[in-house]
Amino acid sequence: MEKYDVIIVGAGASGLLAAGKLGESGLKVLLLEKMERAGRKLRITGKGRCNITNDAPMSDFIKKVHPNGRFLKNAFSKFFSKEMVELLNNHGVKTIVERGGRIFPASEKAVDVVDALIRITKKNHVVTKYKTRITSLVVEGNKLIGIEAKSITNNEIKLYYSDNVILASGGMAYPATGSSGEGYKLAKDVGHTIIPARPALVPLETKGNIAQMLQGLSLKNSKAIVWVNGKKIKEDFGELLFTHFGLSGPIILSLSRFVVDEIDKKNKVEISIDLKPALDDKKLDNRLLRDIDEHGKMMIKSLFRKWLPGKMIDAFLEITEIDGEKEAHQISAKDRKKIRLLMKDLRFEIKSYRPFKEAIITAGGIPTLEISSKTMESKIINKLYFAGEIIDVDGDTGGYNLQIAFSTGWLAAESIIKNFSR
């Protein structure tokens, strides 16, 4: 019979960190992973650079987490961005801070973060078994006694005994990395309810051909506003990207958290892009008038280069139905208004969102009402703990989601260690 002090399901960000901390305390730890190696998803985060965390103060950080950021206040107070950076620094991974407070490994290699976390587990004698799929949590009464697992290699089914289990099996984003939502079923089978999983931080598909005309164009200082049935519900400022299917980029991904739910409700969702957020209508109109007066003999399509990226000119001329071959002084007040309004409100109707395989994170999962915020322990099954993406909390882009994983993994491990020390 294989008996352990703690069993951790999932060798991702939260599972690896929890395993290392538990092993360091001297506990006998088993880490189970269904893939052939640890940290598959962590290796590709931040386009392979790994946005580890963010240096935002906790109050601002919590505002970036949905739907209930305050649930994480205790976890963040125990282990936050400063502690994560120190841990990595102490294990050979130096870090840098970039625009928006985003923290990356100085090497710009996500694999360095993964390797450091794996080294910590090995140093602390964590037993790691790969290609092992968890088939059920074994519960007697209200007491957890272990897990049943099946070897993917030879289909052998084994029981692993432990009074303490951390479910850190991830969500459903990037399923090729092993995130297939199996942890939801394990939790549901022992009495937990599940908030339906949806893609979050996911690109959006638009109606019409304008986004396709602008494919590949990136805008760095724009404002995007989400409108639902004609009502403004959310906005963000920063970088966005036009693609062959619609919209992507950091601010679109962050806003998608709100768009996905509205699309699922069959509401009409639009995203308005303000290309000139630093100018109000009057200042923008004065700017247009001044340039028209100064360059009256210039062709309209050439004058547009003073106002917009070159790739947007044909789209603007098509939408406004202005003849780009005319001279600038021929722009009427009516046409000038069309241009100004479009610059302040380039609007796209959203028809859908991209699938889980293109989503960075999952919304939904184990409800926070069913988890103790002080320990990450289940309120339904004693000594069952949750960490990472399986919990119904998700953050904006910028390092917030990995810190959620690290902090919840740390708190779950610390809670178990305290129980053993009593």
C-alpha cells in the first residue's frame, strides 16, 4: 500500500509550488501528473517568456481578479508577488519588471521558471509520477482517504492513500497541455457544484470584413469599450490587435471575460475602439480642420496618413464612403464629421469567441463559497484542498493568473503543514 502525507493532483504552477513547500517541511509528498512532463502550460505562458506575476499593490491586484477577487486576500497576504520573485531569485531565476508592472524571468525563458520549481520538488524529495490519470477521489463518509489513479502507459489502476489531497488540475484552456477539466468531475463526484467553465482571456470574432482588412495591425494606445444591448459595461486602455477573424491583444483579452458571458446569453455585444483617446471631439475636430487647411491640395488618402496607420486608410475610406482621390479641401463638413466620429467610435459587432484551445485561462470552476479563503480547504470534504485555475477566480492579462496559482498553492500547502504541526 502506497501511503503519503499529501497527494497533489496536477504538476502545473500551483501544484509544483505546493509540492516544493510541502516537501521542504519534511512531509511525504506524491505529485501526480497525467502528461509526460511537468509544467506543460507554464512553459508556453507569455508566448514562452512567462509573465510570472505583477508588481501592482494588492488592492489594485484584487480589482483585476473576477468574479470575487477578495476571496484571494488571505492567500495574497501569505504569499504574494514579492515572495514569488524572492523564491525564484533564491533558486537561480533572476527577474525583470516591464511595462504595466509585468514581471518576467530576465532570461525571457518560461522553461527556466519550470525548471526551478521542478528542482525544488526534487531537492525536497517529492515523489512525482507522470502519465497518471486520476479516476476518482476516495471518500469514506465525509473523510478523504486517498485517490484512485490509472497509468496511461499500461492501464494499471492503483490506490494511493492520503488524508490530504490538493486538486491543482487546472481548467480547460490550452487542452493540449493537459487542461481538460477532469478536476471538475472529481470535485463534482464528491459533492461540489461547478460553475460552468468558459474561455477567458480569449480572442473575439467580429461580423463584417473590416477586422480582416486590418489584419496584423497592432494599436498600442487605444481605448476599447464593451457595449451590451446598447449599454456601456466595461472599458480598457492599451494595446489591441486585428486578426483574420476579429480582435485580439491585451485589452481585448481582458475585456473578453465580460463579452463571453454576454454572448452566451445571446445579447448583442459590440466593441467600440477609440483611436484618439487623448483628444475629445472638439480638439479632434480642430486638428482635422487645421490639417485640411494646411494641406488643402493633398489627396485625401494621403492626408489620412497624418491621422491613421497606413493599413487603416482603405477601411476608413470604405466605411465613410469618401473618395480618397479628391483633394483635401474638398472634404465637406459632413465628411469631416464622419471621419471624426469613426476615429472616436470604430465599432465591431461581436459574433462569437475563439475556442478553449486559444484561451489563456478558464472562467468558472469550483465556487469560492465552497472553499475556505483562509486555508483553500473544501467546505464539503475535509482535507480536500483546491489551488490554481480549478477555482472560480480568474484575472486579467499581466501576470495576475499565475500569481493566483502560486498564492493558492502556497496557502493550501501551508494549511496542511500547520495541521501536521499541531
